[in-house]
Amino acid sequence: MVTRRRFLVRSLSAAAAACAAGRTARLFAEDAALSIALPALPYADNALEPVISAKTISFHHGKHHKAYVDNVNKLVAGTDLAALTLEELVKAAAGKKETAALFNNAAQVYNHNLYWLGMKPGGGGKPSGKIAAAIEKDFGSFDKFVADFSEAARTQFGSGWRGS
């Protein structure tokens, strides 16, 4: 039986691995001499409709994600940390009480950068290859995986996700 934590970690790891196949470079490549920037979306605001509306994308990217970016830049302004890339900031701030706010904001920028890459217009459907085999092995079927994933998302405190 796959625990909820292990399940979510595996799911996120699989998504991260898929994203790392080529689209992450421009979202994570930052000039260390410049501030951390809000990356452009890899698709139009309305590209995920009707699943996610342009209004939702605009709010989540243009306000929510941007707020994390702005907070990181405020927190590192005038410090030696201002010269670090986003990934370096997350690593440098991790596990330290005095940099908890920086870690939380930088990690959320990183998470949101990955989040946008986990979706694409016309995406979805059943996976194939190794990920399909792993889902079949761990869950018995893709439909069972979807049901378990949806239940984990609905019951995860603070997730903000609401499924049908």
C-alpha cells in the first residue's frame, strides 16, 4: 500500500522529472546579478480553458506567484544572498530559523515555476511507458491512481485544490 506522503512525493517527483526533460531551463535560468524574476508562462493565459480559466491563471500567476517573487527580492535586497540564483537561495535558506521567511518564499517561487510546467494545453490523459508501468504496479490501474490522487488532493490540508 502506498502511503499518502510517499504517493505525493512520487507524483511530484515524476512531474518534476518530466518537466526537467527540457522546459525548465528558461524558468529557472536566472542571471545571478539580477533579481529573481517572475517567468513568463509557457502558454497563453487562456490555453488551459475550460479546465483552468484565464482569470484563474492571471490571478494565480500574476498576483499569487508574483507576490512570492516580490517577497524574495525584498528579503535579499542589500544582502550577499542577492547574488544567488533561485535554486541557490532555496538551498542556502533551508533549515535555518533566521531565513525561514526567505526559504518559504523562495521555495514557493520554485514550486510555482514547476507548477506551470506540469500543465500544457491539450494535456492530460493516460500516461505511457515507465510512468504507466509504475502506476499500474502501485495502484492496479490508472483509474485507481486518479481516484486516489484526487482523494489525497481533496483531503490535503492547505492544498486549496477542489475537485469535482
